[in-house]
Amino acid sequence: MTGHTIVITGANRGIGLELARLFGQRGDRVIALCRTASPALAQTGATVIEGVDVAAADGPESAAAELGDTRVDVLINNAGILSQESFEALGDAEALEQMRRQFEVNTLGPLRMTHALADQLGRGSKVALITSRMGSIADNDSGGSYGYRMSKAALNAGGRSLALDLAPRGIAVGIFHPGFVRTEMTGGNGHVEPAEAAAMLAERIDRLGPDSAGRFFHANGEELPW
């Protein structure tokens, strides 16, 4: 699947940057949405739209207005944030605000962006939600990270509903865990490099269709538990 228009949120660094680079290299038209562009993103040749905060009151709508009547073949909701909240921190006002912010960005942001671009998405379009295995309730065996875990679990639930609601329009919605990726967000910790994660995600997106829509997959193809 090449020669298509790919819209990526949070494309200025990490996985989003590598996805922009990969899709651009293979001949797709990439439209990169971000709050602030980076030199590395500019070098990919993507069309960059700055000032897009998926959690802002008018963020998704402003992005839709910038796109105009552009047909979007693939929307990759990649923008996300991570902070760590322990049980002991749950009584702290700052920690609770961090948790609220994660819901705004990680959960509501992708839903609002998908809704805002509904007119640009058409039959045969795809929506990819970049979530996390940490949003799996069944797979949680270490606790902690309350805001991130809950915001991603909520995104997974929302992604399932999106898949059902958009199926009649011929739009497939995929829910993908990229792996534990070495990015700025993870403090450089992880098992895979961003470019490797991007390559696996691109394969999942290419294969996304009605049969796999609304299911929770690792980028390596493994289906994950809810």
C-alpha cells in the first residue's frame, strides 16, 4: 500500500518521526501534525502542520481545517504522553493533574482527531491507534503507572467502539502496541529502536482490514489480551 496520504500525529520525534520517514521513503504523501516541528522531521520531506495539540479545545478541528478537502487514506493517532504515578502519589494534586492530562492526550485526543477528520476519511481508509500493552488489564502484573495504564485502557475501549461505528463506512480501525521502544518518552529505555517499531507498525497497518479491525495487536503480530 503505497502512494497514499498518511496523516500522523505527534510526528516530530520518536515513533511518529520514524513512521513519517518510512512512509515518505516508500512513496506515500505524509502529512505530519505536531505541536512544534523538529529539524529531523523537516528532513523527511513530509508536509508539516505545526501548532496541533490534540488535547487543545480546537486542536483537532484546526488540523481538519488545514487539511481542507484532502482525502486521508491512513490516520495514525500516535501523539501521547507518559508520566509515572505510584499509589502513594494518588493524594497529590500535581499527580492527579498529570493523570488528567494523560487522559486528555492519550484517550480523548485520538477520539477527537478521528471524529474531526471524519469527512476526510472515506471508504477504504484506515485509522491506527498507537496504544500500549500497559493498557492491558489482564497483562498488568506490576501495578503503578496509574494515569498511563488507565488512559491507554480507555483508549483501547474507545478504539473498539470506533471500529464498530466506522465499519459501516468502510473504515478499518486498528489498535496497536508498538513494543517497548527506546524513545525520549521512555527515557531511552526499551527493547526496540523507533525505526524497528515503525517498520512493524507499518506492516500491521498495511494488513489492517475488517477481520483485524477492533482487535488489540502487538506490532510483531501477536494479539494481546484486553
